[in-house]
Amino acid sequence: MRLRSRWLAFPLTFVATALTIPTAFAQDALPNHLPKRLVADYGYWSKYQTPPYSHAQIPYYMLTHINHDGVSFDAKGTLSVPDGFIEPELNEQAHARGVKVLLLLGGDFTGLESSGDVKTLVDNIAAFEKQYHYDGVDMDWEYPATTGDRNFFVELMKALRESNPSYTLSIDIPPWGVPEYDPYYDVKHLQLSLNYFNIMMYDCAGPWDQYGQLNSPIFWDYHDPAPWECVPGGSAQEAADYFLKYVPAKQLNMGTPFYGYYYTPIKKIFEECPAWVLNNPNNDDTCGNSVLTLNYGPNIKPLINQKGWYTLYDPIAYVPYMLKKNGSDGYITYDDFFSTYFRVWYSDWDRGLGGTFMWSIDEDYDGHSQDLLNAMYTGTLTGP
């Protein structure tokens, strides 16, 4: 691993963030003696993966909340629950450790907006939560695109709050989702219904790019030749800067990825995908299918400084990437223990946010251990 000198010169100062924006919800009392939220996104499908990951593998003592993903809804407010989603042991074991379990919901938002069946959805959620002992909802709408959507999202979350004041409510929001950059997120009014926002600070890289980006920079590297592919909000620092203008720090969770992207046809950071890729009419002048998604535990961890790969750190963004030792094609952007730890420490303790979350908890699992979750847990406990 090549750790460049700028890292050693970085001043590790703790900054207290003082905000005056009122909010209806104080920081919840947190389980497991954790001083900040540590929220896990958990998809029901992960128990069918290799290696399998289910309620039995989750280290509940490291967490405060779990977002259980897989249920959706249609334009009439009817819930769609896939086979295999119901996992009673998840809720039982989480609750035994004081950890709350939320339904992570997505669906036909615009259809529901048109149908006006919000009450049906709210009632169906309430019945499901009561029957299976859930504690609230994490709503994932990617993305509101009209003024009507903006107002409807506020209405929907307000209706959920009024249906049960005890719910823990959150939404997943992109790092640019503030009024100065996206008029379709009304964070001022959303925060009145929500316990917190989950800032999706990842996917700066991906098949939709033309260049080999960094997946989740902690600080923005100004050497990036295509900033339009990630900014605004293209780093944890910038996302925190934007949201702290509008939302109290205690209502913000910073996201971190447990996966990365493998650009197969390039051999250095920020390189453009070659013409033979970009000229493919099926991928719309992006790197397209030449970019592979890799989970950290089973796919990335075995390559770190092994099997012909070596790791470097971007000296500005403070995240790692991998290249081939022989100089052949291959570039992987990912996060390791150190960058994950530092992102959590920076978000929780330097910027004073209410916590962090990851997408997703299973992607860190190699069949035996979870390095990145351990990094998050350590960073959460390492206070000022």
C-alpha cells in the first residue's frame, strides 16, 4: 500500500457544529452504548447469496437500527412482499439488543401521487408493522422530479408521522438533495416529520460514467477531469457542508459503501474509457457493461495487494483504489478499513452528524468476518 505524504499532514481537528434550525425530534436513546447512530441496510435477498447473510450473521451489538429492504408498494397503496422476506428472527434478535428495525420501502410514488391513495398505503404499512413488529419506515424515492413530487413527499411522510408518533422515520436522499441544487426535496418541511436523513454518499463511480471515478470520496479531488459526473455533493465533506445549512446535524447520517466498481478497460484513476467502449450504441457513451460491481467481502478483499493487484490512496480524497502491477488494464475504486473508519470518524466527530449508515451490510461479509462494519463500529466509538 502506498500512503502518500499529504495524509500525514492533515490536521485532525474536531469541529463543533452549532445550528439553530428547529426540529420536532431529539436524538433517540441509542442501544449498545453507542454514542451515534450506526444504521445497517439489510436486503432480504442476501440470505440467498454466496456467502449467505441473514439474521444469524448480523452482529446486533454493533448497530442501532436496521433497514429491512425488499417490500414495495403500487399506485393503490398495496404492499408487495416477496417470498422469503418475512424473517421473524431478525426482529426478535434485534429487539433483544434494543435495535430498531425499519421497513425500507420504495414503490410507485408518482402513481400513488396520482391515485390519492396515501391513506391506504399508510394503513397497510401500519398493519404490516403491527403484525411483524417493525419500528418505522425508511423511504427510498430515487428521485422526486417535479414540484408536485416535492409536495407529495412532504405529505406522505407527514401522514406516516401522524399515523404513529412513535415511528422511527427516515428517508434516503442524494448528496445534492438540498434546495440550492435540487428544488424537489423540501428538507425544511421533511425534517419536521423525520427522525433523520440518510445521505447516499456513494455511486460517484459506476457504469453510467465516462471516466474512472472514485466511488465515494471523503474530500473532493480537484484533479477529477469530469466533475459533472459526481458534483454537487461529490464528497462526504461537500455533502455535509450542503446539508448542515438546512438540517440539524443530529438529523443527518452519512452513507458509506460496502462495494466498489471495477473498470475493466482502463489502467489508471480518472482515465476515460476507450473509444471502442464509448462508441458502443448500447451504452450511450458511458463505460457501460465494461464496469463491474464488486462486493467488498467476497470480491475485493481477496485482491488487495494480491493476485497481481496493488493498492494506492488518493492523497486528496483519502480513499483507496487498485491497479494492476504489470500495468495492464484494470482499475478498482473501493473502500477499505481505513477509509471507512475515517469517513465515519469524520462524519460523526469532526462534523458532528448524528450517525452513519452503509449500503449494504451483507456486502462486507466474506463468510467469516466483516472488516468494514468493524471499521464503522470503531469509528463510531472513537469520540472526541
